[in-house]
Amino acid sequence: MSSLDWWILGGTIALLVLYGLYKSRGTQSFDDYTLAGKSLPWYHVGLSVMATQASAITFLSAPGQGFADGMRFVQFYFGLPLAMVVLSITFVPIFHKLRVYTAYEFLENRFDGRVRSLTAGLFLLQRGLSTGVSIYAPSIILSTILGWNIYWTNLLMGGLVLLYAVWGGTKAISYTHLTQMLIVTVAMFIAGFLTVHKLPANMGFTDALRVAGKAGRLNLIDTTFDVKSRYNLWSGLIGGFFLQLSYFGTDQSQVGRYLTGETIKQSRMGLLMNGLLKVPMQFLILLVGVLVFVFYQFHESPVFFNQQEVVRLQAGPLAGDFRQLNQQHLTLSAQRREAVLALQRATTQHDDAATTLAGRRLEKADAALAKTHTAVADLVKRNNPAADKNDLNYVFLRFILDYLPHGLIGLLIAMIFISSMGSIAAAYSSLASTTVVDMYRRVWPNSTYDEVVVSRWSTIGWGVFCVVVAQFTNRIGSSLIETVNILGSLFYGVILGIFCVAFYVKSIGGRATFWAAVIAEAVVFICYYLDLMAFLWFNVVGCLLVVVLAWLFTRLWSQESSVRVSS
Amino acid sequence: MIPMNPPTETPLFGSWPLAYAVVIGALAVEIALFYGLMRWFA
């Protein structure tokens, strides 16, 4: 990075934080600190909701997934617009009318304190762990670029966000979200445009898509129904619907965002805006990854994108094996490049037979390269057992640093940073508000301490917890975006099931719901442990199990009590 | 007589059912476009 990049990076982050703090200046009541005084218009709510979901992980992992796995990941978001509609009809009016601070407050009105505490506890565990992963994501950028120690970098990132979240509260978070979305949109459009611009002179956007299509990277829709397949139309529509409904309806980091809406209308419109924009946004991010893939057909791509591990490998006892695999990679890359050029010639000449032949050659070379990559990844793991075999998260970052102009590098790194800060700050805020409203107020109902001060201390406590989790995240060894979604799916289905019973089955009480939730959570964990299905289905299984078991327990216990009464 | 503005709790699209239909319709159009894009460049 040049000094220009450093100025842009530091300046963007500093301006963003200062702007948020400026907007939240003055004395804050608990209402202001937790829900921004319920004063925000719909576009503000919508952008804040989008910024909370789009963390640094989105901009690190998604282009990497587009590069390696194609665009099928977009199907994951198909359930989101449907979830936004259901939330607007049911959840939003109820939360607004009851004037709750957290989603879990409602559960005590409907059931009892036990169900409220269980649900709030599951949320705190899940969100605390996910936020740890969200801190780790931008930290790997700094550690890769500057060679900093990853543990110290995690600490710095978590601490920096903590200072700003503690001081400004929800108002500061919401205002920084607005600026964040603007910067992110501009930066990604420039990155996509420059990627196409850097392709050979005779290759336009349509030609790039043709190459991507022939290499299987435009795999946008998969209509086969397979519970083991991670991303297809059905898992996206059904599993994704349940996941997004749980995330936006029961995760306080999102509920806290749309409860800042001035009225029911403002909150609803914000959610519908998210429903309209999320799928196209995710499509464009993945498309940038696919364009990077096409770019590397004409430029030498690294055999493994995590340079630190490559350097370790070259200096270790397996250097000979690595050299051999690297040579194989170079030969196959040249073959693939020839196939791409042949494909381009054939399509220009409208020669269908030659196009099909070149397409097959490209597919074959791509598959062989994927095998070589797997062999290198195995070598990396053998050389350093603590290393991450997955280099997806490094693809976009490596491309930015190696090929994009100075100035834009600083802006894109700033984009990754502020995205991360936005979602981490929202998570800290939600963890603190849930702790204060659903735990502290219940345990010490007559406390005379200022609740804003208690919230600030609670935010600090959660910050420390999340940083500790981040220190262990580099041992996960899979795509960060998938890790966060798997973590969410382990808990969201059950939490959603509790809310579904609360909203739609009035005859079921607290005792039946509590035990149904405990059993359902255990079943979801067993499914995960035994690898019985793709993770998106955990949301469906968890939710349906809670509803069905709670209904069964209610019937069983009402029969028992009627037998007792009659005897 | 100038007609009164609709109540403030209606969305930009005129009515809530229409707003919901726009969101779901946009998803259907996107899925169809993605499918077309995939087949076209396959």
C-alpha cells in the first residue's frame, strides 16, 4: 500500500466515526441510546438493516466464492424478500404496538419469563460467537498486508469498534450505516468496472460472461431438490426463508435496527427496501468475483491465494512437492488460457462446433486446476497443521493489492473495514440491549443505576467476549461467510419456532414451548454433528420441531390433567 | 374539492398488498432473469 492508500484508509474510517459521533452528540436517554429515540425515516432504516447484514465477510468471502464456486451462492438470498413481506405483516406491527426494546420482551407477555430467558440466552450465545468471526474477518486483511500478529490485530479491531459503539449508541451506529452503504456501493462499482477494463482489449463484458458460463461460474439457478446440496433454488427459497425470517424477526441486531423507525410504516418500508435490493446487491458482489476469475484466465493466478502459507511451504521440508505442483498449475493455466482464446475465436466466427469443443477443453482444464489446488491445500495443511486450507477469503484481497490502482486500494480496504465496523457495532449494541433489558432488568428490577451507563459497561463486556472468540476463529478452516451462516442456522430455527408459536398458536403455553425448544435445539445439534443435511435445513427442522412438539406437549398435558380431574 | 392525501400509514406504492406484490414480483423476475442468463451463456 502506498501513502495515498494509507491516507484514504485512515481518513475514511476517521471521518465515518466522527460523523457518527457528531450526529449522536448530546445527552442520551435509554430510548435514544438503544433505539435512536424511534426517530428514523424508512430509507435510513432500510440502509441500516442492509449495512448490518453486509459485514466485511460479505466483501471478502462472496467474491472468493464467485471466483471458485460460481454464482450459485446468490440462491441463498431468495428467501429474503419473502421473509421481509411476512415480517412487515406480522412482526413489525406487534413489536411497535407493544413498544418493546427487544424482541424477547414480547415473549414474557405471551408466555413466561423462562421462555424469554431461554430465547434471549440462545441469541446472546449465537450472536456473541458470530460477532467474534466478524471481528476476525477484517483482521486477516491487516495481518496479511502488514504482517501483523493476527491476535493483536483482532484485539485492535474489536477495541476500535468498541470505543465508538460505547460512546455513540444506536444513533451513531445508524448514521455511520448510511455513509457506509454509500462508500461500499461506489467502491464495488469501481472495482467491477476496472476488472472488466483490465481484460484484454478484444474482450468485452459479454465475452467475459461467455468464458465464465463455459467454465461453470454462471451457475445461478439449480432446480434439483437435494437436501445435501448447500445451495439450490429450494434450499434458498425454503431454508433461506426460514433463516432470514429468524434473522430479521428474532435477532436483536436486526430488530433493533427496524425498531428505530418512527412509525410502523417507516419500519415496514425499510424492510421492503431491503427485500428489493438485497438479491441484486449480492448478485453484483458475486459477479465481481466471477469477473476476477475471468481476469485470471489472462494473468498468472497464484496457486494458493494465502501468500503467508505459500512462503512457509517454500521454506519448509515440502518445498520440493510444492514446486512440482506449482509447475503443474502453470502448465494447466496455460492450457486453460489457450482454451479461452480458442473459445473467443470460435464465438467471434460464430462457429458452434468449435465453441462447444473449446468450452469442453476449458471445463477440463478448469477441473484439473481445481484438483491441483486441492493438492496444494493439502500440502499447506501438512506443512502447517494450524493453517487454513481454504484460501477463498484471500482471493479478492490479493486481486485488489496486485492489480488495482493506488488510491482505490485504500478505498476498497476502507470499504472492508467500515462494513465490518458497521455490523460489529450493531451486534455489540444488540448484545448490550438484550443483556440490560432481558437479563439485568429481570434480575435487578429495582436497580437505581442509570441504564445508559449499565448499557455502556455491558457493551464493553461483550466486546471483550467477542474479541476472545475472534482469537480462536482462525482454526475453523472454512469460508467465513459460511461459518457465520452455519452458526446462525444452529440457533435461528429454534428461536423462530418459539416466535411462530407465540404469534400463530394462541392455545400453546410457556411450559410446552420451553421444553419443545430445548429438545429441538438438541436435535439440531445432533443433525449438525452427524452431518445429516445441508445447514440451511437446520432452520426448517428447528422451527417445525418447536411448533409440532409444543403442540404435542400441550395436548398430552391437557389430557393428563383432564384424566386427573375426572379421577 | 381537492381529494385528501391517503392516510400516512400507506406505503409509497399505494397500498400494502401492492407493495408486497412488488417485492415478490421483483424476486420472480430476478429468478427468471438469472435462469435466462445462465442458459444463454452456458
